[in-house]
Amino acid sequence: MTVIVVTGTGTGVGKTVVTAAVAILARARGADVAVVKAAQTGVEPGEPGDLDHIRQLSGVEDLHEYARFPAALSPAAAARLARRPPVELSTVAHRVAELAERRRLVLVEGAGGLLVRYDDEGTTVADLARMLTAEVLLVSEAGLGALNATALTLEALAGRGLDLAGLVIGSWPPAPDLACRSNIADLEMLAARPLTGAIPAGAGDADAASFRDTARACLAPALGGTFDAREFRRRHNP
């Protein structure tokens, strides 16, 4: 039984696509997988959200969303705007622990970055990971600003005693500029390990069969794929 919390250096970095890719590889190894989204923001009731995208790409059906707010804000701010109670991450942690008793892998996708607030007390995904004693898979960008955001997130993880499961670039551009290419070595230095993967931009728009191939090629063997961080670094060495 394993719980992995998937978080990012910010919003829009590719957490959902990375979560789907990890789920595919785990299922290919015979693991039964559940995916949790504690709170979805920026999506109206009845509209497809991140979990629907994960189902479409990975085929996982054991999906759990515990709150949804229309405003594209932090869960805490979106709950206030909707005049609804915030998400109680302690309750989410209890439900995830129950899921972990019957699933070999539970993936918990956070909203936004690691320290986004879920309530007015400042409870964050980092707190949820601590409640679950879960490793954190960090999704970063590659371009300008990525190093500072990644460094701060890694410092926040270390300061809370949280273990890093890996560092994935969630949306590698088709024509990477100098900042993207030169940041690879620095991202690995910050994480103190080779990249765990790099998902091409737009991969999540492909059909499920094509995305399965992408997941295998673009995530590290530790996650069930074949990604070669050394070769990736060599091909994009500026």
C-alpha cells in the first residue's frame, strides 16, 4: 500500500497529466489504483474536471473528489467566495488512509502548488502529505522562473520532513528555448537526483493509447517507464 501526493511548483504545470501517467504505469505493473482530488477549483458543477481527464487517459475508475468550487482560486479563497465550508484535509487524510487499505497505490493530486491554502487556518497539501506520511512527487516547469519556484518548493518539503518521490517536468515544450535547456542540470542539482521524467507539452490531448506510450517513454524506470535522464540531458545540452 503506497500513497503518493502529486503537487507542483504552481498551477498549470501538468500535475493531472503526470498523475494519469503514473497511474498507467502502476496499472501496467498490476497495481490497483485510486486517485483523489481533495478539491477541484475553477470548474462548475457538472462540468468535466481533472479526474475526468485522468479517467480518459488512464482508465482508472476509482476516483474521489471531495469538494468543487467554481472560482479559479485557491480552495480556501474559492470556498469563501462560494460561501461554503472549506475542505477539511484531516477528513480527506482519513478517507485516503481507508482507500490505501484496499488499493496498492493511491495518488493524491493537490490543487495548485505545495503551500496553497485549503482553509483559513492555512492547511496545505504539505500538511496532507504529513498526515499521510506520504512521499511527494513534484511537478515543475522547465523555463524561466522554474529554478526559483522549484528551489522554494523543495526547501518547503525538506523543512517539513517530507520525502521527495521524484521531480518531473510536466510540460516540456516542442521547441525548448535556452532557459529550458540550460535549466535541466540545475533542476537535477536542486532535487539532488536525476529527473524522474519529462512529459511533452500537449501529451494530455492525445488519445489514451498514444498517451500510454508517452507515459512509458517519459517517466523513469522507478515508476515503470523507460525515461533516460542522462540521454534527455545530452540531447538538450545547450
